[in-house]
Amino acid sequence: IDRRGVLPLGQRESDRVGQRDDFGGGIRQNDVLRFGFSYIEGGPWNDDGIKAVAKFTERVERLINAQLKGTGNSGQRSAVSGQLKAQSDHCEWKLFPTPAVETAESAEVLYVYHNTVKSMTADFEIFSFNTAVARYMELVNALYKYDASAGKDAAFLKELCRNAVKLIAPLAPVLAQKWYGLLGKKKDVFKEAYPEFDESRLKRAETEYAVQINSKVRARIPLPSDADSKALERAALDSEAVRELLGEAAPKKVIVIPGRLINIIL
């Protein structure tokens, strides 16, 4: 049975084709099917793609559950956490998640978050669901990275996760409603405002540049994103990593490709 429900010519319907439920039950399977495939593609049924998407939804759920640590054992809330949950249902959450203190780690996850919101919003408009899912996976990776950082802001991360759930709700409505409840909200996720992006967050303060010596990559260094070519050249030559690579050698020429690399010719 292909993704449109059509049985290919010469193929018999069997228990193996289109009738199995190995992905955590009917509710999860429905969301996995909706999440996992483009609606315009056909072809013979193959559950390999579903398995990968099922694993990804489980990964998202682990991230959601990680935000509940300290509120009780084995997913059971303490009396204090129950009070906090009740209070959260009467709070209006910020449209743009904001950390208490800005750090390099929070700036990076916000850059990924706002770019994901912008990209997914555009993808939904043209029914490019596979691309939207790809962007969402990048966001989940960024959230995991921030969750593992030493100076993470737990309240800020939880707010990011709430908005991430809203983002994926059109593709995984049942799971999104479940995850939204786990994050302390009784309100229907589809009655919430859809996330918006902040233009000011769509550019990194620093960009990683590949530094080449005679056209061979020897180092990678962060440099200001808004610097011009001359400033980038000076900053690269003054960096400790490049000074160690050059030693006493004097560059004959420096080629700067903004946003990508700096090639030092000796």
C-alpha cells in the first residue's frame, strides 16, 4: 500500500504491508505517519522512514521529560510542583523566549530557534513539510546542546520547549498536545498563538571562519559577523591560533571570503 492508500499492481495485501503498529500504539503511529512523509509523494510502502521518525519523536519526548527533573520521581509531581503547574496556567508566556542573563550559549540557541520559526513558517505556506521537519530537527539538536551546557537557564529552556511544541503541532497534533500538558499547560495548544521570529536574532554576533595556510585548512576561529574584510584580516592575523601557525613567516597575501574563510598565502 503506498502513502496514498493504493495497492501497487501485482502486490498482495498482507499483515506485513500497511497493517502493522510497531511505533508505540495507534495514537503515536498516526502522528508519526503525519510527521514522517510528504503528502505529495507516492510509492510502495516502506516502514524504514517511519521507524526513524518514531525514534525522533521519542527523542523529543525525552527532552520534554528532562524539563520535569526535580519535580518528583518517575514522572509523579510533588505538591510544590503541582502548585507551580497551577500557577503556570494563569501566566502569559512571552512571545519571544528570553534568558535571565544573556550568554554565548543562550545567544546561539536563540539564533537557531528564531531561524527555525522563520523557516518553518515559510515551509508551511508552500506545504514543504519535509523541509520543515529538517529545520525542526536542527532546533531539537540545539535545545539538547543548550540543555547540556553548564550555565543553562532552566526556566528559559522550558519556555523554548513550550514554543518548540507549538511549532510542531501542525505536523504532530496529538503528541504536541501531550507534550504541552507535560510542560505544565492545560490550555489546548491549538488555542495558543503560533510562535513568531525576531529579525534581530537572525544573525549571529560571531561567525566561525576556516583559516587556510596556502589553501589548506589549518584552524577555525570565531570572528565578528559584521566586520568588513580588512577588519577580518587584522583580527585573524592577530588571533593566537594564527600567530602560532605562522611563527616568523610573513604573509604575502590574505584572501578573505566573508562568512566563510580566510586564506593566508606565504
